[in-house]
Amino acid sequence: MTIIITDDDVKRLLPMRDCIETMRVAFRDFAEGIAVNRPRMRYLARHPDPERKYLANVHVGAVPSAGIAVVRAGSQIIKPPGPTNDRRLYENPQPFNWGIVILYSIETAEPLALLHEFQLSGMRVGATTAVAVDQIARPDASTLGLFGTGKQARSALEAIACVRPLRRVNVYSPAPSIGRLSPAR
């Protein structure tokens, strides 16, 4: 039976430490040629407003040692770079990306779970960052330089705080901070 896991469920039930350990397994399996991580596919389509575009973003992969295959599909409205902006702006009517993740059993091919992707996306990127930091930073590193205050910053900080004894965080951002960043421990 397929279960539905909402963003609230992810916040409540998935500790960052578990996400980091799962990412370690996925990277180990990938290095050993077992896991599958296909390049993402993106496409733009015409939007009713000529200033905007529809963006789809699809990832697929599998971690056989966990018995899981995955399809992630994101759906967003963007404003492409132009004379009034120097980078892609997300223009969804709500501050949300409408992505879903479908987990499949490799053994039976049945869909196991359908997950909302917004919260999970930050955790995935944060956990990936923590695995890298754990491999390359000194074990006693306690000062972090964090570039940006955007959507991924809080998850990156939380994840790195799981693998290093942070005492100081220097934040550099082209935009004013929306709120205080602090790791949730």
C-alpha cells in the first residue's frame, strides 16, 4: 500500500542525522557502481504570461542496497534572467515548489510512498553537504562560512552542525537575511 508523506510529516519524522547516514549509503553504493543516479532532465514551456516560463525538473535513481528506486518531479513557475533581473526568479503563486517524490520497491516494483518534496529537498541537499564536510573538513572545525541565506541555507547549517562542533557561523549573502539561521539540534 502506497503511503503519502507530507512536508509536515518530513519535518516531524525525518531527523537530519538519519538523512545524512542514508546519503552516505547512497554515495558509497554509487562509488561501488551499485546505485544509479541519472542526470536530471529539465525543460521550459510557454506560460500564459510571456514574462514567465513553466519549468519541470525530473531526477531518477536507485539505491539497490536500500531496495529503493525513486522518481522526483518538480514543477515551478520562473521568471528567466532579463534586463530587470540577473538570475532566475521563482514566481510560484505560493513560496513553494510543487515537487513530488515517488519511492518504488526494487523487489516488487510497487510504489511504496508518495512524498511532498519541498521540505525533503532542503534536507537532501543539506545531507549531501554534511557528507562532503565530514570527509574533507578537520574533525575539530568549529567555524563555518555559509554563503547565502536562501532556501537551502537552514538545512545546510543544520546538517553541518550534525557532523562538526560548530561554535561560530559567518554568513555571507547578497540579500538581507529573512530570519536568524540556527541549527535545530
